[in-house]
Amino acid sequence: MAMNMDGNVSKLAAVVDAENPRRALPCGVDDDDDLSQRANWLRAAVLGANDGLVSTASLMLGVGAVKADARAMVISGFAGLLAGACSMAIGEFVSVCSQRDVELAQLDRDGKRGGDEEKALPSPVQAAAASALAFSVGALVPLLAAGFIRDYRLRIGVVIALATATLAAFGCVGAVLGRAPVARSCARVVVGGWAAMGVTFGLMRLFKASGI
């Protein structure tokens, strides 16, 4: 009786496996590697957005320290967005191309060129576009905050407040992806952003006071 039941269970398991085959992945790639790659891409996007936010907000606050005109702050921020996005895209493109060349050379030595391993390599164009987009998304936060506020003090305060809230959100996302303590990660990102904005604003204010 027990042997009969074991046979029925085995037949049922075989039917289930046949009806629900596992998703095929490229040779040498498993589900854990696939999830790890996606997490790395998302983490890179968060870091790119963080760079865009901090650099653009710091630039705008530096200009605002010497000139209260809202137009000057917005123009400087937009210029920073364009320059930063181009810089990030070019840097990412060169970096991924170099990595791709090394991995292709390794595939040539192993005789695996043209297979699934080559198809799984990252695309330099996609990496450059993703990096530029992530930077631009972060840079838009202070731009949108300053673009519709005429009062000088209120504009500066809103830029700092919104940048702080967004940095905290980036810190939380980065902590979750990196499996790090959330509070510590958020504090590190926020304090770093404050330092960049404070140093830029303070030094430019000093230049204005000294008449340089």
C-alpha cells in the first residue's frame, strides 16, 4: 500500500513539473544572479539621482548666496543638470565599454564568443542613458522647488527642505537594497548632502561679503 502511494506521488510530481517548467536563463546565470544584477542597477540609479540632487542643489544655493534673483538660480541649476547628466553618461559609457572589452576578451580565450554569455553583457548605451536619466531626475527636485517661489528666504528654505526629504528617501532605498541599517544610511546621506550644500553656500557667501 505504501509503495503504491509513493508511486502515485512520484507520477503526480512528474506531471506538475511537466506542466510548470522552470524559466530558462542564459548559461551560467541563475535566479540569484539575475536578482543581484537588478538590485545593482537600481542601487546605481539611486546613487545617480542622489548625485544629481546634491550637486544641483549645492550649485543653486551657491548662486543664491551671491544673487537673490530666482532666474539666476534656476538657470544655474539647469546648466548644472545638463552638464552633470552629460558627464555621468559619458563616464558610464566609457566605464561599461572598458568592462565589456575585458569580458569579451575573456570569452574569446574561453571559446564562448557569440553565446548566451555575450548576450548577457551590459549595454554601454543603456548604461549611459540610465545614468543620465537618474542624474536628471535628482537634479529636477531643487529646480522645481526654486522655479515657482519669488521670495528669496522662502525659496532657499524650500530647496533645503525638499532636498533633505528626498535625500532621506534615497538613503532608505539604498539601505533596503544594500541590506544596511535604514536609520544610519538615511543619516549618512542627509548629513553628506547638508555638508555639500552648507560648504557651497557658506563659501560663496564669504566671497560676496569680501567683494571678490
